[in-house]
Amino acid sequence: MKKMGVLLVSVVMCSMMLDAKDYVVDQVKKTFIPHEVTLHVGDYIVFKNSDPFAHNAYTDDEANEFDIGMQATGEDIRVKMKAPGSFDVECAIHPNMLLEVTVK
């Protein structure tokens, strides 16, 4: 019976991983493109840096907190969304950059 429970949990987790989607957010001319994104728990934001200089996207949202660190030109960084909610993502280097994120 215990093995059956472990198997069921494994199947559910695998199907959730297969359903996860990547949402690309590019950084161009010190702007997040798109400016807002709606996704689901388990999905990823892929931060792409198309600018000729570094960026540092982060959020202080308690449920989805992250800081990607210094992101070089041409680098892609994936961040998994862990909990539902709405929050802003900013760039620590360029304070006028703002991305609105909604996780369902």
C-alpha cells in the first residue's frame, strides 16, 4: 500500500513537470519585454538578456523570492514559480525596469 502511494505521488509530480511551461521575458533597452506575464505554479520565467550590458532581475515576494545575480549579455536564466500571487520584478542595476508577474 505504501509503495502504491509513493508511485501515485511520483506520477502526479512527473505530470506536473511535463505541464510546466517556459515564459520568455527579454531585457532590451533597459526594459522587460513583455512588461507583464501571467503563468501557473510550476512554470518558469526565462530571463533573456539582449542588452549589451548586465542586468540583475529580482523580487522580494516572500512566496517566489529570487535574485538571478549578474546576468551577462546573451545569457538565459530560468526561474521556477513556486506559489500563487502577484508581484513585481525589478532590476537591481536599472531601477526603472519593472515586470508585473501573476502566478495562478
